[in-house]
Amino acid sequence: MNVLGIIASAVAALFITVVLAKGVRRTALRSGIGREPGARPSRAGVVRRLGGATVVIGVGTAAAAGSGLGATGDGGRAVTGLLTGAGIVAALGLVHEVRPLGVPLRVAVQAAAATLAVCLAGLSPVAGVLAVIWIVLVTQAFALLDTSDGALATVGAVTAAGLLACAAVDGRSGIALLPAALLAGLIGFLLHNWHPARIRPGASASLFTGFLLASSGALIHAAAPPERAAWAALPVLATVALSDAALVLISRRRAARPLLQDGGDHITHRLRRIRVTVPGTAVVLGLWAGLAVAVGTLVYAGVLHPALALVPPAGSALAVLALLRIPAYVAPPRTGTRRPAPGTPAPAAPPTPPAPAAAEPARTPAGRPTVPPPPTGRPAVGLTADRS
């Protein structure tokens, strides 16, 4: 295992991502991207389309350079396939940010990219089909995590650390290069994505991260020795992303809402409703992912029995049931007047008070009405006597 090459690639990914993220943020703020008329520029969404590109460029450049310098060993072809597929889905995310695309088209492009990665990795037809399904599923699940500052980067970094540990157990540098570079790139991106976020991943980095994690897990599973319980350990690493996707689908199904329509019903939104802060939400998701990754890694290494791999999914299922009890959809306020129930008599109108009788004007001894004093309050001296 080329440890020095992997470390060098990770350091390069960290450096490139940090520098690009800082530069993109400054450029966007100076040019006024995302600025509304008469308003200050938003720090959270000012570079939504450009923020994720820093992760893609940083991780992709570092991984490609490491592969070219021989850090992957005999796995250079597999790494090339994974990077190519990840680049395709990242470009798809950028296009989707500028002009939203339909779900069938996005899924078709992701499936094509996953098929390319699987074919270059040399998997068997049956394993390849299962790997494509797994990659598309996990990619979509991670794409849904970009709902709060630091959430996607935190969960993605923890998951990448678990995949790196699993690859290091078998001493496979070709598979360990991508998780190592992704881990370093997400840490560098998290420096600008932590609350209050200066940049956001957007669809580009979300799809890129999910694709690399899912495809790396599929390759580790395919290359694992027979004594490894990879079939039980590796799916556990994606527990948080899959739990969030399951929560959203179940919640929208129960509320009879469109399954593909965005809404405030993710894990991050529900934690915010019970007064968990934005940084606290990222920490909770990170700890949740860390527990699942720790169990999955220990099961893969043979330290724990494969049956214990059921503990994180079971605990996540209970957490999803608890989160479903937190209201996610707020009914719009009713502004109209209430209609009376059928058969209810209409309330009687209140009686109109009688108009006060007009006061009889004062008259002079000759029977003529007197003239009121002027509004200045001064007495009308001699006015009545003159008219009389």
C-alpha cells in the first residue's frame, strides 16, 4: 500500500479545496452574486452554484494526480472509472442548479455513470447490476442531505473515513485513494460550510460525494476477501443518508404529499423544530454517522460479529419513528370568516340606537334664530342686535 502517495493526495485535496473555496467566496461577494436589490448579500446561499465545484475540482485533481503518480498500484483503471462517473454526475448537478432537470433524466444519467464505473472496475454482470442500483440509491440519498449548514460535509467526511479504514484493513491503495482524497476535500470545504455557511455544496458536490462514497463501497465489497463480512458491514456506513431518505418518503406518503416535491421534512428540519441549533444538528448527524461507521468498520475487520451490523439500522429505524412524531408540515393560516354550521340560525343584528333629536336653536325676542359664535372663540359682539 502506497501510504505516502495517498497522504500526499489527501493533503493536495485539502489545500486545493480550501484555496478554491476561499477564492470563490471572495469573488462572489465582490461581484454581487446572489445579491437582492437593496439587500446585503446572503452568506449561506451566495455561491450555491459555485461552492460545490471547489470540492469536485479539489478532490478530482488530487485523486487524478495521485493515480498518475502510481499511488493506486494496479487499481488505476478502477479509479479512473470512478472519477469519470463522479465527474459526470457533478456536471449533471451544475446543470441542474442552473436549469432544473426532471427526475427520470437525472436517474438515467446517474445510472449511466455508475455503469461506466462498474464496467471499468471489472465487476461480474450480477455484481455490476447490484452495484449500479446501490450507487444510484446512495447517490440520491446523499443528495438530500444538503439541507443545513455542515450536514452533508460532516456525514460525508465520517463515511469517507470509514471507507478509508476498511480499505486500509486489506491494504488496497487503489481503493483507499478516493476515500482519502474525499475525506480531506470535505474537511477543507467544511471550514467554509460550517454555520454560518459562506458557501454551500449544492447539487454538484452532493451528487459527487454520494457517487464517490457509494462506488468506493461497491469496489471494496467486490475486492474484499471471503472472510470479510463486507455484505453486512459496508451498507451500514450509509445509514444516516438512507434514514433521511426513508424519513422523507414515509412522511410525504403519510401526508399525501408529492414524493418528489421539496419540503421541510428532513432530519435537519425536524431537529431544528425541537430547538436544536444549526451547529448542533451537524454534530448530531456526525455522531449518528460515526456510530454506524464504527460498527460497520469493526464488523468488516472481524472484531465484531456480523449480526451486530443490524444494530445501527435498528436504532436508526427507531430514530425515524421518533422523528415522524415531530410535525413537519405547518398548515397555512385561515384568513376567511367562519361559516355557520348547516341549520344554525343566523345571529340577530344588534338594534340600531335611535338618532338623537336635534336641539332647538335659540331665538331672539323677535322669534328669529340666533347665530352661533365664530370658531375663534371670540364673542359675537353686537351681531344679534344688528340683525334684529
